[in-house]
Amino acid sequence: MAVQTPEQLVHGGGGLAASGLKDVICQAFREAVDEHCSKPKGQRGSFNNKFYDKLRRHNPDLAGRIQREVPVVFGGAAGSAGQLAANLTNAPGPAGAAANAVLAAHQAGVRALAGPGATAVTGALANPRIPGGPWGVVGLAAMEGLRRGAPLFDRLKFALFRLMNRGVRVKFPDGLIGRQVIEIKGPGDTMSKGQAKDYQAFSKPDPPIVPSCESCAPANCVNKKTANGGCK
């Protein structure tokens, strides 16, 4: 199956049917929890990488259809305040230029992770070096740029601030498949009200897919901060 670009993916429709998918997603989630929590706190690494590793083993086709951390825009850059932008290139004027800078940084991160000709980082990619924090693939591009002495990080910060000043929010969901957001809430992680609102709106008419300690019970974790990082 050809890898889709972020624009094709976001416009492509094809929401997930519920039947059977929750079982495989939650099986992958629970196995990822067991592996994650078997290590001492501080030595556990990326939970999301573990989740996609398990999902790839159980259902490689599904994993390959999920694009990780594609930037999506919410708010005024696409028109009236609160209107959802289908993709970053639809934003007009200065906000559009800023949004395109974010997309360019994301694409640079994709190439750093998956090779020169890659257009996406999918759940099928083994052991991607996606850093933690809110920017994910884009953050990797920024760090790569800093190592090369390029001003990408400064351009990225400027682009994000410019968007925020125009009432625009840029978010990086853990996965996208069709129009559905996949947001993984592993041990100790919670969904913010802003995330829930934006991702519900983006995924309509389907709900976002949120594998979590609660939705995939019985998992050996909780979705709140604990001394053991949410692990039971």
C-alpha cells in the first residue's frame, strides 16, 4: 500500500469500524504496559513506541495505516475562530506561511526518521527515535537542525508563536488514520479538556480512538500521576 501524504491522509476519510479493532488495539496496549512497567521508573523510554511495536506484531496492516504525530491546525487560520483546518496548507496569509513552516519542520523530521524519500512516520516503522515532549517528529527536526547549525528551531518557534497569536492551535496527535485521531494515554498520562474537545471535533463523525488504562481495562496501570509513574 502506498504511503499517503499528511494532506491525503487527513482528507481521506475511512474512519475505523469498531468491530474487532478495540480488541487488537487494547491487546497491544496492555502488552505495552506490561513491558513498560517491568522496567524501573526513569529507564522506561517511550510508551508510544512500545505500543506501536506491539500493534505492528499483531496487525501490521493497521499499524502501517497510522501516521504518527502529523501536525493538525485548529482555529482561525482556516477561517472563522474555532473552524477546523483540514490541513496546514489551507491557512491563508501570514498564518498560512507559519503553518507551512511547521509542516516543513515535520517533513524534515520524517525524512530524518524514515529516510530521504519518506512522507510519513507510520506505526509500522520499528524503533523510531521520536523524542519525548509536545513536538515529537517536529522536535526531532528542530534538534537535527540545531546539530547542523541551521536556524530551524528558531523558525519553528517563531511559526508556532505566530500561529498562537492569530488564535490558532497546532497539535500533534499520537496517530491519525483517515479522519480519526489516535491519542494514546499510557501509564500516568491523562487527556486534557482541550485535547478532548479538539480531537472530538477533528474526528467527527467518528470518535477519536483513545487506548488508555481505563478504556483497555484490565491493564496494569492507571491514568493519573503516581509514585510509580502510573504503573500498578
